[in-house]
Amino acid sequence: MSAVHAREALEPLLSEVATRSQDFEHQRHISDDIISRFKQVGVYRALVPKRYGGDECSPAQFCELIEQIATADGSAGWVASFGMSPFYLGALPVETLEELYREGPDVVFAGGIFPTQKARQADGGYRVSGRWSFASGSMGASVLGVGILPDGEQPLPRMAVLPRASVQIDPVWNTVGLAGTGSHDLLVDDVFVPQEWTFIRGGALNLDGPLYRYPVLSLATQVLSVVALGVTRAALNEIYAIAHRQQSVTGAPRLADRPQAQMQIARCEADLRSARAWFYDAIDDVWQQLLSGDDASCEQINALRLSSTHVTRVAADVARQALALNGMGGVTMTSPLQRYVRDTMVITQHAFMGDLSYLNAGTVFFGGKPQPGYL
């Protein structure tokens, strides 16, 4: 089922995901039945080439899908975002891609790139051992990737792709936010990985068409930062839901009747919608450039990266303001607002959205060369 044309199927899924948010947080991963539902609505085939049975959606369509899922639950949106895996796995040899998608396009991939581990050369491949962190969605994945540095190779990490049975998952993920992502550690003990099941992370894709000329690291950033938009929209929805019904314990007017709250919510909407508009405008600018046959410029890619960082910071601030608007009602652990704030805070901590992106963006604006891996 196409991710773009699955709105009717998506609504009941979103409702169930929202209902089970606390369960995901407590168990620290998204349940297998929800991963199966993600497959049904097209999350994992959305960016897969049509030649392998995928939908080959545009970057904006995929981000909008992740944003909707994140509005139901931030961790679910974060895990679903790794449906962008064709932009990693597409660097595998064509023969390997044929094998990977032999049984269909709905391949669920998760990876732990860092810390990269030394790998021994072996006949036709590598012997891989080590521990890798932050493998979001690993509990529901059928294929896993780990970062290796074979002897004598360049410093860019190579990814070794392994079947789930070859990897042990150590459930160490215990965080203040995005707890349901299951971003556990991966353990591999002296497993042989054939050369053809490895690729250079950030290397050229063996896929044709304008979609696969979209900047890989930018998309990897955007599918995560758009989660913040969904979570913060849920926070504002929660404020609107309680604004007319919740009476202050002090006898003050309802939230909807307070002038200060009215002004603050208006500013929140303006800030969030403005950041969202620039985020999608930057995507569309690059997409139209690719459709015309040209590659994205340095300035365009800079806008992709900076708008992504910006949207996470704005979203986190708006979520915090939503929590403050609810007063004491928002500080209880039964209030979803506290979870929204925690989730958006964790998103701002991700390396893709760190302060370094401002430094790189400013360097580009001044005509300089940013650090490797930014563009």
C-alpha cells in the first residue's frame, strides 16, 4: 500500500499508536505489531525504488508521513523515520540490492554506526566484532548495520549489513525522552560479512533517478528533525483540548479565557508554523532543482541543514511553553505534555542538530568551506 495514498489506513493506526504511547515508553521499544502496521501503510517501501516494488515517494511526502506518525507518538515517528534506509542501503552493489529486496520492498533496517570498530580482512569479506550504540528501532528490524573500519581503509566508516540472527541486542536504552525508540546497543561476535554486504556510509548510491540524488545526510537529518514538528503539534493539540474544560485550582479563569494565554498560544503557532514552512520550502527548493536535472547547490543544502536544526529548537521551545501554559496540571507524569517536552529536548541533543550545524551554516553564509560531513 502506498504511503502517499494510505490516509484511510493511517488514521486508525495513528489512533492506536497514540493510545499505546505510554506502553512503548515503559517497554522501551515499539511493539512488533505496530512495525507490521507500518509495513502495511507503506512506511518502509516509501523511498524504495519502484523497480524493487517501492513507491519512490518524494522527500517531502516521506517527511509529512513521519510528521503525522510523530504527532501520535514521538518514538514511533523516530523509528518509522528509518524507512529512509534506501539512502544508506542503496550504496550496496546492485546484485546485493536484488537479494535484499527479493521478497518485497518492506525491509526494516536499523543500524549502529558508532563507535566504529576495527574489522579484520577475511577471504571475500570481513570478520566483524564489537559493540555499537544508538541503534534506534533495532528490536523490530530484520536487517542491521554496524560501522566498521577495515585495516588500511579511509577514515569514512564502512557499514556491514547483517541479518538479525547474527546480532545480539543489549537493551541498555534508558533515557529521559524518546524512550520508546529502543535505541539499544548492538553486539556482534566474530561474524563473517561478505564484501558485497558492506558499503561506504555516505558513498554514491547505486540507484537511478532524481530522488536518489537528494543529499543523503540532509535527508537523514530531516527525517529525525521532522519528528519534533509532530510531537510539538501534539503538545499544542493537548493545550487546545484542555483549554475550555480545565478549571484552575486557584479559581482563575479557564486557560482559553486568559489574555496572556491567548497571546502566548498565538506566538507559539506563529513560531512553529514559520519554522515548518521554511523546513518544507527548503526541501521543495532542492526537489525542483533535482527534477530539472541539476544537482543541489551548496547554498541549498545549507538551507536543508540549517532549517532542520532550527525547527528542532523552535519545536522544543514551543513544547516547553505549552507545558508552562498548563501550569501545575502539566507537571504530573500522567500529563502527555511532560513527555512531549522530554522527547523534543532529546531531539535537540542529536549530533545532526547540534550547535556545530550553526557554525557550519555560518561558514557557508560567509563563503567558507564547512566541516566534512555537513554537506
